[in-house]
Amino acid sequence: MDVAGKKILIAGGAGFIGTNLAIALAGRGARLRLTTHQKAPQVEIDGAETVQADLRLPEHCARVVEGMDYVFLCAAHTSGAAVIRATPLVHVTPNVLINTLMLEAAHRAKVAKFCFISSGAAYPPTDDRPVSEGEMFDGDPHSVYYAAGWMKRYAEILCRTYAEKIAEPMATIVIRPSNVYGPYDKFDFAVSHVTAALVRRVIERHRPLEVWGTGGDVRDLIYVDDFIEGLLAAFAVDEPFLALNLCSGKGYSVRQILKQILYVDGYDDADVRYDPSRPSTIPVRLMDNSAARRLVGFEARTSLADGLRRTIAWYKAHHVGDRGRPARS
């Protein structure tokens, strides 16, 4: 799909996915509008329009989608494992409002195509077997993600409804990412996910270096540049509705991830201490990437070592107080 000259809204343009997507689309000649809420943009993009908006309000949603060709909904209320366990409903109300109001506003504005970023956490548990797209509604999400998972599922149902079940449909695509990491991620310990939190602890030379859980939890990690490449390839598919996993298809334990970060950043004498009493989420979450390979020829190309090396280099270049040593080449 040629996006040059197309008017594209990125809702959540100051966030991790939104920022990286904006950089990629700007490089392809798109005319961008980015929404922000409480967070300022992380980058300045020539020609991009920035609009402050509260997407829980219908009038704000209607204003930001006006005149747009495509909409990417990257805005979401997110947090880490401790917050999810302590307050399971924290993601429900704000995200239900954002998702439903943005879909309605985009449809009324006659947007040609709408992209919703869902989550692999919405899938039912499949133990150590990678989960495929058709299994989304085969059972409840894991108990830790029950509320947030059903919130994502409801938005997916709405996307399909707008694409297939109404008189004047709007094409939609649902992207289900695995654990995306890389530059512009959230590195605040209160809200960061495991990879970003470990990167920061290693760079700051925490001693002891505390890791929540046993270190045995397994996740599929995908570097953000690969994810954005897959996202844009999937968005170009000429189908009224599509739901697709975007993942690496490889699982890494938290111990393996930390070991690689320690090596890349040269923290050879780290005093690592695992704390099983601290909250983690689910033991194993793996995703099947065969549909993305078949439909759009997508396969993640960045190795874990290379992705972590780039992430560490970016963090050191953009955050004050780096006490780490140069990353290994």
C-alpha cells in the first residue's frame, strides 16, 4: 500500500508503538496527525500535526478523525504486572471508551481503513504451545488478564462488526502483537514491561539486581522495527477484516533475556536476585507466526542480541544518568 500523501491519524502518537509508527510513516511520505494526551511527543516529525485530545470524550474523537484516510489506534491505558494484579479493572473503563468512541468516530468520518492494536494477552492459555489466530475465543483469557483480555476481545468484535456486519462497512484490521521492545519504550519501573525494566536495571548497574518472579516465565519478543514492518505489510492487505499475530515465533525465558542484556552491556559481575514473591503474570505465552508468513511474507529479522544492543544504545543516548559501560559490539 502506497501511503505517500495519505492523511493518517495515529491515536497515541506519543507512545511507544505510536512514535515508531509515526517515524516509519513519515519516511514513506504520509501526512500525519498525532494525538497526545498527558505525554508530550517523543520526537519531532516535520510536517506532522499534533493534537492534544482526551479520547474518552466523543467530541475529541470526532475532531481528530475528521478528514483522515486511515486511522491507527495505538492509544491505550497500560501498566505493568504489579498494577494488573492489584487492580484488574484499571484497563477496562478507559480503554473501552477509547476503543468504542474512536471506531464510531472513524466510521462517521468515512475513514477508509482502521487499525486496532490488540494484545496476545487476550488469548486463552495454551501452556507451552504457540497460539494461533483462530483460537482467540476458545476459552477465557488467563485469570491475570481476564478483565483486560475481554476488553481487547470486545474491541476486536467491534472491528469485525464495522467491517462485515453493517450496511456501510469500514475496513478494519486487528493486530495481535507479542512482547514488543525497543527505542521509545516505557522505562518507568511503575509501568514498564519486563524487557524495558531489565534494560534499565542493567544500564543503571543495580546492585543487587532484583528480578520479579523466578525468571522462568517465557515470552515471545519482537523488536519494534520488525513489528512496524509487519504492521504496515498487514495493513496493506486488501481484505475488509483481518486479525493477525505479529511475533517472532520464538520464546525466551526472563533468565535468558537478562543474560543477553548483561552480556551486551558488559555487566559481568551483576548480583542477580530473583524474588518469587513479587508479581509476574503467566508462566508461558507463545504465539504462532505462520499466518503472517503466509499472508504477507513477514518474518522478524532482528535477533534478540541485536535488538537489545540497539535498545541499550538508544536508552543511553536519550536518558540522563547512564552509569553503564559501553555495550559490546
